[in-house]
Amino acid sequence: MTPIQSVLPAITPVLPEIVLSVGALLLVLYGAWRGERSSEGVNVGALILLIFTFFLVVSQTGNVTTLNGAFIADPFARVMKSLILIGSAATILLSRDYFQRERIDRFEYPILIVLCTIGMLVMASANDLISLYLGLELQSLAAYVIAAFHRDDVKSTEAGLKYFVLGALSSGMLLYGASLVYGFTGTVSFPGIVTALNGPSSFGIVLGIVFVAAGVAFKLAAVPFHMWTPDVYEGSPTPVTAFFGSAPKVAAMAMTVRVFIGAFPDVTAVWQQIIVFISIASMALGSFAAIGQRNIKRLMAYSSIGNVGYALIGLAAGSEEGVRGVIIYMVIYLAMTLGAFAVLLSLRRKDKMFETIDDLSGLSRTHPWLAFCLAAMMFSLAGIPPLAGFFAKFYVFAAAIKAGLVTLAVVGVVTSVVGAFYYLRLVKVMYFDEARAPYERIPPGSAIVLGVSSAVVVLFFLVPAPLVAAAGDAAKALF
């Protein structure tokens, strides 16, 4: 066997990440050579690169570890990576028209999205604490920059700075927790940690798990580490906010499931209490704090906090059914979020973007299809059948009840009812308030994203089996 033949099996599972990395470097070179004239070419190149990587991911099979066990390519990683790549590609589609109109259309933006995506893919496939941290930091560093991408806007610069300062704090907490786990187990490998914890857990391990949970909760924007979310969502350029609410959220959830189910399955009683608390607090704050919001981006920030709480119900169950529920929830949440932001990016009149709830007044009379799609997203987020959001909550609630967490499921149902108020308020404003002057025509990129998202949300109940089966296979790989 030649050296090349011996290396190929080791790098095949990492091929999507390698392709993205090489592609990002080529796009940087092209952008540096062509200057600002390269913006359109880099956008198209980044989109093609993400789509090609998506097909690479879905074409992989089996359950393979490589890089001395630090990286795993299994069905769970493939499903979550597919969602991450879809979210990143949709963000580039949503961004083009916005950045051109705001005169900040620079070639660095799609490259930063690609770099962020590489980090997220590593997070989904991490099989030890070091690769997990490397993926997390690669994703975070690019995210800090795109939050402040509108350099001349004070809110955008402030958003980037807040995200950076609080993100650095959370990374330190995660790293400290990881070092405690390593110190008390003697290994950073998830399978090694499982073997080392096959006995009574010490105080040091419990403390390490608490700090790791704090670090991942920040990346999820879960209570009590949510403080950055409303300001960063409001201050960042709207396509960047759409990105933060979609792909990184999926990656953070993949990382959280991978850590707790992959590394700490034998101490579920320890971390289950933490996840239950975070879930209840996130659902409660997300439901009640959003009621007084008038800015749609801030409302979506609190909505995302609440939705993370619902998804964590599945993780708290600590079972195969629970993880399946988490995966289904993230698929549907991704569609609902991208659809809602596609509508928000269409609220433009001449050179002015609109972001408040009042700006939706009478939208059903001036833009009936736009209003219908946004209403479908809001009804789905509220969990009203037969839309996809109802099934997302159904699967996590059912898993919690099966695991004996009835109180958690009841809290989820109650907070869903409270949250329905502010979702339905948007529908009321669109259909019953006095109409305003019509907005400009929806950009092509937003139209594509909105059409696909609406189809998923509205028609999911007709063919749920493929997604449920894929989610079941992905969950089974972790147990």
C-alpha cells in the first residue's frame, strides 16, 4: 500500500471540511486579485461551494472515526451538517440584495460565512474536547466579524463588540470545564471519558460538567446565558441576524447533544438537572419577554431563546426518542426562521428597511402571498396544527413524557400558549390593521428561500415519514 493509499481512508470522512477550507482559500485569493469587483463572483463561488459540500456530506455512509478518534462521521453528524450547509447557503441567497442596497457589498462576507461553516461542521463531528473547542472557536471568530460587518453603523459595531466580549467569556468557561473533565478522567476523547466515568462521579467531574454546560448554553443563547442575543440580533445586519438564528443554532445544538450523549451517558442524572433548568428558564423567558417587543428582530431573538428551550426538552429526556425529537425540531425550526427573515428582508420601500411590528400593518391587502407565508411561519412557531411547528413540539414533548419528565412537558405546553400571543399578534396586524403603502418587490434570493421554507412548514404533515426516519437513524447512531 502506497503512502497516498494509506492516507486516503483517514481523510475521506473529513473531505467536506477540506473542500470548504481549500475553496475558502481560493475565494480569498480571487477576491484579493479582483478587489471589490469580485463580490458577485465570490458570492456565486461560495454558494456553489456550499452546495457541492452538501452533496459530499449526504453521499457519505457508515460510522467512521478518524484523526486518532478526534473526528467522527456518523448519521447524526451527516444530518446536522446537511442542515448547517442549507442554512449557510440560504443566508448567502438572502444577503445579496440587502448588502448591495446598503452599499456594503464586499467580497469578504461570503468567505466569512464559509469559514464559519467549516467550524460548525467540525462542531457536529467532534469526538473529543479539543476538536470540539477548535470547531467552536473557528465558528465564533468569523461570527464576531460578520456581526460588526456594517462598519459605519454604530449598532452593528456595538453588536460585534458585545458578541466578542461575552463570547470570549463563554469560551473560557467551556475550556475550564473541559480541563476539569480531562483532569479527573485523564482523557479528552468522548469514548475515553465514558470509560473513565464508569463509576461514582466525583465533585470535580460535576463541576466540569457545569462549566461545559455553561459554555454550550451561551452558544445556544439559552437562559441564563442569553443576555447577548437581543442586542446582537437587533444590531447586526438583517441577513446576519438570519444566519445567527439558523445555522449556528443547529451547530450549537449538535455540539450540545454530542457532548452530553456522547461523553456523559453514564452520568445523565447529573447533567439532566442542568438541562431541565435551562430548558424551563429559556421557555419562560422566551415566552414572556417577547410580549413587549415592537422590533421584529428583537422579537425573533426572544423567540429563538424560547425555541432552544423546547428543543432542549428532547435532550433532557436523555433517550433515543429525545434526540430524534431534537433533530426533527431543528429541521423545522431552521425552515421557520429562514422563512420569517426572508419576509423581513422584503419590507423595503426605496432605500429604507422596516423592522417594527407596525410596519406589517395591512400586509395581507398589499402583499397577500407574503402575508400568507409569514402567517404560516407564525402559526407554526406557535405550534398550531397541522403546520410543522406542532409536530416539532409534539415529538420532544412525547419523548419527555416517556422519560418521566411530565412536569417539563407541561411547562412546555403552558409557555407555548403564552408565546402564541405575540406570534398571533403579528398575524392580527397583517390581516386586520389598516394597510400602508406597498413595499418593493421581493428579491429573487428571498423569494427562493421563502418558497422552500413555506413548503416545508405547510406541507410537512403530508409526508413526515422521510424526516422522522432520517432523524431516527441519526439518533440511533449515538446510542
